[in-house]
Amino acid sequence: MKPQVPVLASALVLVCAPVALAAGGSREATHPAHETAAGYREAGVFTSAGKPRDLLLHPDSKKLYVASDDRPETTEVNESGLHVLDPKTGTVRGTVSRMPGPTGASSPRAAHRIVAPLPDDGVVFGYPLRGIGTAREGDAAASGAWITGATVTDLGPGLAPGTVLAAQGPVLSEATVDGAVLGRSLTLEGGDSFAVDPVRKAVWFADTAGRRLYKVDAVTLTVAATVELPAGDGFAGFVEVDPRTGSVWVGLDNSVVVHDAAGRRIGALSGPDLPRAARFDEATGQAFVVWQDSGDPAQAGGDGDGSLAVYRTADLTEAAKPTVLPGNHAQLGAASLAVQPGGDVVWVGGPAQGTITRLERSAPADPSPAPSTAPSTDPSQRPSPDPSTAPSTGSSAGPTPGSSPAPSRRPEPAESSLSPVPAGSTSGPAPGPAGGPAPGGGGPAADGPGALPPGASAHGSLAASGVAALALAGTAAALVAAGWVLVRTRRGTVEPG
């Protein structure tokens, strides 16, 4: 009986091998894994707008608005003010430097915060110490006024037309753009920065020192919930809301903590440096984060360079390889960021260098799944589990702070994220053919998806896999028959008749 075994085993191996190959090809074609695309390449460095503090690409006029401080080294000219740039070349189209002071008299001033675009062109912006102004290209001076009270620490768009929300430390107030007249207000236990979610009518107010995040009902201006933030040193980077999903992203220390629209913790992203700016692109479902070096060479990992990272908002996985931002550090202020709709062009402000770097995508975007789509089931493509306490509902009279939990475990970065692509690098896929004007931007058409070869079908790979599978199945059937013939022949010579 023993001589039968090797013959039968050989037949089974020959039969199973092509069947396994056919099955493997089908699975790969129908379930592609996430791949990290190439990052961005440097397409220009603008030095014509002083020390950038905030950026906005106007959705209608496609002009790049820059809120700037003066650079001390440019003693021959004061570069403070609101600059209007050509987003492709960086050419200054106009500068509004004169803004009203507390008495109404205008004088040259710096601009620090761009709040929102005005219809057709122009922006609402904030300037020190309590100024709220409006201006557009061609204005000789900005219109504006100062609100009363303490120094304004943050500004955001209001829900009602012609209004803004202003933080003066822990006091959140509604004010008119015209005249800066204060209306309703809410005093929280701490904090000084916030982000507005106009779709869900919520304000997320961050108390970094108290490690709390307040969800404020923007209609009633009352606290709806209090969310605990992980313990840490208290270094705040940013508070931003993803308009697509309503999730809130908070830059803390060397990580970005993400909560959903209800305040439930989703996960955390770890980076090599300090998270200092974030923007979202609704078309691709991606988040753009600037990680700034601390600028302190004595600190571990300090090299003076920052980086731009891109993440899928649906599952917090990396959508593009990080792009190195040489010299972008936090010693002279936080970075700023603007993203062209579709994400093909990004502008990053570096206050330490006094530059705005224009970056263009090196490969087509890999869109994030729709918000309703479940995250990837591949463990290597998902952040580590990040349990957190559920938000505690606050009363309408004020916040309900709780105790801080122990910090949750952060996910380890994927191997692909450890090789940043320097700005200006030509690594990665070659640029695709230029198309029409890039959506939402004044720059050149961004690198689009590569076209299929002439005569090729989008389903060609699946069709080829199907033909190959049929051919292998036929081979398998023939081998089965041959195997049984060998077995029966072998049985005739070994077993007694």
C-alpha cells in the first residue's frame, strides 16, 4: 500500500497548484489593498508676503490671501498686512496694510487670522489686538473695528450672516463684522481656541491646559458635552473640524487626537514633530497636516525640517508619503496651510523662513471611502484600537469637566511613512498629462490620473484573469484525469488481484 502514497500526492499537488493560482489572482483583482501614493513636489517658493501667519485660497476669485507679519530682516520695507498673491507664481497682486485702530484711525498693522471668504472676492480677517476687518484686492485700507474686552485669541465664522465668533481667552462671544459689536457670550472654565462646524451647528472649544474639549451648541451658545483629552505637556497645535464627517482633529504635543461628531474618540496619529496646521479636502476625503520641527537642536529628532502628511479621514491611514519641508520650524510661529479643492496643489507657510511653498501632487489622489463606508479590515491599514471614555453631557448652564483618563495607546506608523519625500524631489510616478484648469485654484492643472494605454479596457485585467482562470481550470481537470489513471495503474501492480 505504501507505494500508492507518493503517486497520489504528486497528482494532488499538480491539481491543486493551478487552482490555488487561479483563486489568488481573482482575490487580488477584486480586493486591492490601500497603497501609499507618492507625496508632493516643490513647484515654487514665494518670498513676497512677509512672515505668513494664515492662508486662504478664495473659492470664487481663486486668489491666495495671506495674513502676514513683518520680517525684522527687511528693514527697508514693512511687509505686514493682508497680501493678495497669484497662487501660481506668488506675484503680489495687492496689499492692504492700513487697518483701523481702537480709535478708528487707520495705520499699518499686521494681520494674523483669516476668518472666512467674502462673496466673489475678499476676506474677513482678524488683526492684533482685537481688530475684525474686511478687505479685498484694490482696497487702499481695510474696513474694521475693535471689539471691547480682552485680547482676541481666536476667531471663526458665525452661523448668522455678517457675524463672527471670537474667543477672548475662555470667553466665547458672537460679534458683528460691521462695527464689531458683541452679542451673546459664554464663559468656559479654560481654553482660548476653537473650530466651527457650521453644518452641524457646533463649536469645539479647546482647553488644552485643562485637557478638555467642549462641544458648544452654536445656536443656543451653551455647552452640550465635555470631552476629555489625553494627559500631556499642554502644547496646543490646532483645533479643526472635518466638514465632510464632522470629526474634530486636535493637535496636541506630538500627536493629533481625533473624535467623531458626537465626541467619541476615533484614534490618534503620531508624528515626528509638532502638529501645527490642518486642512481638509471634501472631494477626496483627505486631511492635510503640517508637522513642524521644534527648532531646538537639543531636542531628540530636532533637524530643523518639518513635513506635510496626508491622511484618509475615513480610517486615519496614510494617503501619501510625507513631504519634507526644509527649514520649517516653530521657533517663530506656527505653520499655515491652504489646499486647492481636490488636493492637487497645497500651499504651506513657513514663518521662520518668511516663505510660502507651493507643492503639487506627484501622483493621482487615492480618495478616502465615503463616510458611511466601514474602515479597512486589513489590520496593517488601520490605527491601533484607541478606547476612550464617552463624552459626558453637560448642562445648558455650563461645562461639566471630569477627570483626565490615562493616555490611549497610539498606533505605530506604517513602514511606508518612515521615508519622507523631500520637497523638490522627482521621485515617484511621472506627472500625468496636463488637463484643464485645476478645480478651485489659480495654478496650473494638477497631475491627473494616468490614462489607460490606447485600446486598453478598464476591465482588461479582470478579463485576462478570467481567461487565465479558465485555462488553469482546464489544465487542472486534465491533471485530475491523468492522476487517477496513474493511481489505478499503480494499484494494478502492487495490490493482489
